[in-house]
Amino acid sequence: MDGGTETLHGGSPMSRLAHALKRERERHGLSLSETAKRAGIGKSTLSQLESGDGNPSVETLWAIATALDVQISRLLETDRPPLSVIRRGEAMPLPSTDAEYSAALLSACPPHARRDVFLVQMEPGAARVAQPHPVGTIEHLVVSTGALRLTVDDDSIDLTAGDYARHAGDGVHAYEALAPGTMAVCIVESS
């Protein structure tokens, strides 16, 4: 395995920091240049830190944490969550009363975090209409098998296995299976 495996399972403090910096930057969808600009540091400095090189000062880490809108502890934490596996069929399904649709919670949002992960299974028939979530909610949808029609604010798009869609969850939205055995992973982020 490459050095990335070591980072995921511990590794040196610098390799953990490098992994955390890259993880948080990518989570926010920011480039190295944009993150460095927001932090008021050089792009080469940030690049070195993400490569596991360098010796950052507390001021540099505070600046980066502020630019990424995270606590500095998020960049330095050493406790890793335990591996969690839910086999297909083990999660409790939450069926819809209006459609051939069920969602199973795969990962609950821990305190002060803002995301839940659901495995969605649906069959052709009536669409599952979801009422608006709190303002600022974003949903990420990855279709794993089959096909579905996503409708958000009266705009519809058809998605097939491997497709990804991101949409505002704070308006009415609907999921309609277009193929038998359709499955997707839905990540709900809220602020």
C-alpha cells in the first residue's frame, strides 16, 4: 500500500495533519490557491503542509483553520472513528407511505456536525415527495443501481448508476424510480 494508508490509520503527526488539511480543503471545495489566499499564506507553504513537509506555526494553523471555517482541533485531532460497516439489509428501513421508497440511516450526525447518510431504495411508481428541510440544507445523491428522476423546484433531471447530483434541500424535492431495484446514497447536510 502507499503512504495514504498509513495516514488513514495513524502515521506521524505531520502525515495526520497533511491528511486533515487536504480533507477539510476538499470538503469545502477549495483549491490550494484559494485556501492559501483566504489564510493569507503562500500556496507553496500550504502545498508543503499537505504533502507532510514543513513545520507550521500555531499562527499558520489558526489562519488555515479560520480560512476553512473549522476548529484548529479538527486539523490536529488524533482520535480516529472506529471502522463501521453496515451490510446490505442490516440497516432498519424507513418506508414511505406514499411511494415504493425506503431510506435507511447509515450514519447519524454526531453532535455539532451537520450531515446524515441514508441508503435509499425505491421502485417505479409514485414519486417520493420530500417537504423542505431547514433553510441551508444541501443534499448529495449518488445513484448506485438503477435510474431515478430527481425533481427540485419543478426542474427534473434523470440520473443513472454512477451519477451524482447536489441540490438544495430547503425546497420541495422528489425522487421517482425509473428502473426496478433503484438504490442511491443520500447525504443530507444542514447548517
